[in-house]
Amino acid sequence: MTVKYFTPEGMLQPTPYHHVAVGTGTTHVHVSGQVARQADGTPVAPGDLAGQVAQALRNTALGLAGAGASFADVVRLTFYVTRRLSRAATHGARQPCVRRPRAVS
């Protein structure tokens, strides 16, 4: 699937993300929410939020690869964080997966 990212004239610019993404083609892949566990169920990085995010993203990458895709094909990633300070702790773990400029968020 080809994805075109852009920010139309008249929308807030500059932003560190695109306001619009248009996907063309016939294949859409949806990967379920992932957690910090290995394939055998072993927890990864207990007490280390950044490590847990990194494992969840590795699991996501495996799901994408299984469908013939990669993070380069991703239109949207959603993270749920329960504490405001946790956002900063997860930033570094997300960076290998997030393009610049970022996809629609």
C-alpha cells in the first residue's frame, strides 16, 4: 500500500507531523495492541517502562513483518500512557519506529 502524507495549505504549519495521510491500494493491516511479553509469555523489562515499550514495538514489528509490512508502511501508532511523566520515558523507545516528519497522529 502506498501512503501519501501531507499538510494542506491553510492547516497549522509547521508541525512535527502530517495532518493527512491517504492510503491507496487494496491491503490494510491492523495489528492488535501489544504488550511487553515474549512469544512464550515471559514478561520483558518489569519496572522499566521504556524497555516495555521497546518490547511492545518489537512485537508490533513482528506482526507487521508477518503481513509483509514494516513501520515504514504504518499510518498510525497509538500509545496509551496512564501518567503524564511516562510519556518522556517512552520517547526514546519509540524513535526507531517513528518517521520524520511523523505520520498522522
